[in-house]
Amino acid sequence: MKIKDLQRDEKPREKLIDKGVEALTNVELLAIILRSGGKYCPATNLARDLLNKYSGFKNLLNVDIQELINFKNIGYAKASSIKVIGEISKRSLIDTQTLGKVIKKPEDIYLLIKNDIIGKDQEYLYLVSLDSRNKVISKDLISKGTLTETLIHPREVFKKALAKSAASIILVHNHPSNEPNPSQDDLKVTRRIAKVGIEIGIPLTDHLIVTNTDFTSMKAHNLLSN
């Protein structure tokens, strides 16, 4: 039986319209995301097969895209849709956990950011914008790649900070080498940004270097200025 042959209240999209998204089962939710199934396989059957194979949404959304593509009746379009939904869910959860958090010490920033950059094979630079009460306004990825003066300009940092109406900012980046100490380039970039921050009234209050097991606070080591 195809979806078009079902009664209206059995069709996922029509059920959503008539009864609201809360009324949909997991299979029906996934069927809407997939949009179609395959030959002799309606979207609801494909959705059920996927959820059974991976024991629910949590595991399914973490499956590698190449593995998804190897699943019968799943191509690049369907696999991409599943991965996008997973990323949206992850970012939504991060936003809920992040916004409004009060930063009192370097460890607070480390806990806030570590899941974003631990295990990465290149350097990721994040900007954490704070309000006047040290509450997190936003967490934004500024760049990927080695942190040098030629690649990171204060303009890119403060453009984002100004857009968020930040009262102060904190930088965080990882060292894939697992060396927690800042390099000379790290120091040059940080001090340049700190100087600009003082001039425009949005101070850089810390810069954390994060490894897979530890972190270094440049503020704690008095490294933010010459």
C-alpha cells in the first residue's frame, strides 16, 4: 500500500495539518523528512526500517552519511536530510544550554566550548560574547585553520561582537597537537585583539587554549598584554 492510498488521518503530512506535529509518531516524523520511500516501499516503511535498524532517532542521527547512503532506498538527498536534522537538533540543544549562562571562571568557558572543538584535526577559533553581567549572548565560530595575524583580523572578531551587542568577549581555540601553551602567533593575535577591544570599549577578558584533555587561560597567566 502506498501513502496516497491511506486514509487522510493516516497520512503523515495531513495528520500534521489536522492534529498538529505532536500527534505524529517517530515513524511519521521521519517519513515527512524522507519525503519518499522507494519502489514498493512507502516513506513510512522506509522510516520504520531505519528506526528499527538504528534503535531510534539518537543513533540514526549520528550515523555517518556514507553508511546511510548504503541503506536500501536511501540516496544522497535523503541521507543529507537526516544529517541536517541531526545537526539542527544538536545546535538547538547547544543554544538552550549556552544562552544566559553566567561566566565566573575559565572552567565555565571550557565546559561551554569543549564539545565543539575537542578532537578536531585543525584549529577552530570561537568567539564567546558576553553581556554586562557576564552572561553568554552567543558562541560563534570565527575561523578554521592556524591562528596567525595574517589570517585572523580584529575586524572579523569585533564585527561579530558588535552585531551581538557584546559588553565583553572571550576567545577560545584548540591545539590539535595537544600542546596547551600558546604559540608566539597566538600571543601576537591575542594582544592585538585585546588592544583593539580596549580602544572600542569591548574588552577581551580571556583567551583559552584547549586540548583534548586540558586548557590554558591566557588571563590566568597574565598573557593578554605585553
